[in-house]
Amino acid sequence: MRSERLHPTVRALLETMEAEGGPALETLSPADARQAAIDGLQVSGGTAEPVASIENLRIPGPDGEIPIRVYTPNTAAPRPAMLYFHGGGWVVCDLDTHNVVCTAIANRAGAVVVAVDYRLSPEHKFPAAVTDCYAATVWVAENAERLGIDPKRISVGGDSAGGNLGAVISLRSRDERGPAIALQVLVYPVTDLSTFETPSYREFAEDHHLTKAEMEWFRGHYLACPEDGLNPHASPLLAQDLHGLPPALVITAECDPLRDEGEAYAKRLEHAGVPVTCTRYEGMIHPFFSLSGAIPRALDAIQQVADAVRTAGRHPRVSFPTVDFGALAVDVECIAIDWFRWIVGESASTVMPTRHGRVSASSWFSYSGFWSACGGCGMYCPRLVSMDRRGNRADGNADATWKSDCIELVFLQWILERLPSMWNALRSSGFGE
């Protein structure tokens, strides 16, 4: 039975699709399912917009060449960029099925969009898609100048399985000290393949386009074994530590089995100190984002993504409240981390007190996620992550971990006590002149 909360346009689309009939996706072979996806998006996916340039390339990957498509808008370089990983349950869809979405984002964001034609399952099981998408991300960062891209303004993401890959690539890039990612865009992402027992799965298991049976079919083709579903690179919601990840835009659809796990991931990111915008589109279904030809509301979501990509990695003026030290009043704004390192030093002898001991400055500054409000841009604003990204004590005691909420204020106090000398050091060096 369909939800009363469905948007009228969505309800009409579902009724039309039901009247047309056709076999359930989970009864098809992967080849037949791929053709069905192509046919469906040709009808409801809308029309691709013209862009200044579209270039098909093949780039090197660890397991062979990876096809990509580069959409370049008519804007001046260097531009922001987005690596777009298409949805389709890691089994269906390709560069052509998401052409409409990519052209729309490129034009609205004024950004280079690089769509990645990663290997599909079941011919190439997990983690082949992850391997390809990460290799493409590295290649784009290394070839930013050639592509007319600002390397500090690279976003990653996609829809559904592509949202899953965006989250996973963000994790890998953090853990492997890979490209600096300015934003992760997760449109109704798959974040947990270990279970399909959330309330939204129970409520929308049938009759709302994407079904629980289809997700079981996708999972069976994607994973080599059930245990792979516990791997954070398949189920990012199960990652032990989300500190130090890039800012995130998470979009969910109200009448989607994947709604709850996407919103759960957004909450975990927020609790880890990652700046998050999470928007639930009421009355929408999976995959409304790709159906702008039939669901006009999709264009609002595309615009939201484009706005986020366009502004990702910029250096907004972010200020602390004024701190009064007698005659000295300092309004502290964004400080480059290199300046900060120079001021406090990186030697093990430079330590900061916390309620649980003392931590060396080098341990704190060795991770890009130390301050996260302007993540990935090289400028770090005052949202404290307050722990190393693995959660380990910097004194080497791996048996104890710190929670960010128990040391933030102590660390902030330590910073504020030293602001006068830090400010004087900056002024004497010619900073601000």
C-alpha cells in the first residue's frame, strides 16, 4: 500500500509505471536490468543541457583503464569540480544514464563535473567500484591544472550507490592521506549493507519504486560474501571513526527505504564534528533525483547540490566572538594551519593539557581534520575536532580514547590563554599588513 505522504506528481508516476507493467527488477539478469534502467531513464530522466565542452577520456587505474566523462561549463578557470559517481546499485546505469544530472550540475555550479564509469557487478565484485572511484579522484586532483580545476575545491559524491561511493572515497582519502576533498555529496546514499531492518525499510519495502527485494538483489551481486557488508568501505555507517571527514551534503527522500540509513550517517558525521547539511525531500521516492523529466522537484535537489559544489572549499569569514584580555581585544578569524604550526611549534616538547593528560602539538596537527569548518581548503576555522582521527591518545596509549565533547572546552581555553602572544607573533611577522 502506498504512503499517503507521496507527492501527487510522484503518485501519478508510480501509477503510470504500474499500468505499463513489466517484470520486477530482481527477476532479471544483470544485462536485462541494465537495459531496463536505460529505457526507464530515457522516458523520465529529462533532457541533457548543453555544456561548453564534453570530453570522454580513459585514465589509468590499478586494474586497467577507467572511462570518465568531463563536463566543462562556460566559466573561467580555475573552477570548482565534482567527481560524480552514478547510482544503480553497483550493477546498472552508466555515463549516459546520468548525463542529464551531470550537465545540470556543471551549468548550475559553474563546475567541472567528472563522471566516472566504474566497473559494475557482478562481473566485478566489491571493492572494484571503490578502487576505480578512488583512482579517478586521485587522477583528477593530480591533473587539476590540465582540467581547469581548483585543486582545493574538489567535491565527490553521487546518488544511491554513488552516494555510498562518495562517502567511502572520503573515508579512503582521509585514511590514506589522499586528495583534499572539499565536500562529499550524498544523495539518498546506501550506508549500511549489513542490514535492511530500519523503519524506512519496513514502511517502504514495496510499492514505492525501490523495493527491499531489489536492494537484496543489488547487494547479492555487489558483495562477494555476506561478511563484506561489515566492511566500512561497503557500509560507511559502520566505520568506527568519522572524525576529520570533509563537510557533507546529505539528501534523502521521505518515501525511500534508504532514508533512515542516510540520515543516520548524517547524524554520525555531525556528532563527529563534521559540518553537515541534511535535507529530506518530502513526498519523494528513490530515485527522484534522476527523474527531473517526470518530477520537477528533482531540479530543486540538483540546484541544492550545485550550490554546495559551487561554494565548497571557499574561505568564508568565520569569526570567534571577541575575546577581551584587558587592553587587548582580538577578533580572531580564519588562520592558516601553517601559521598555527609556526606559532605553537610541532616538536614533542610543545604540549597541550587536557583532562586526560597532555598531547603533543605534532599529534594534533598531523591530521587535516584538526579543525573542520572549512575542511579540505587549507584554512581551518574554529570547529574543533579535538582528537586524532583514529580516536587514539597521542601519548601512545591505545587502550584509551578521547571523546571530542570532553576536551573541546579545555583545549579552547588553552588556545584563548595564548591568543595575545600568538597575535603579537603574527603582527611582528607582518601578518595583515
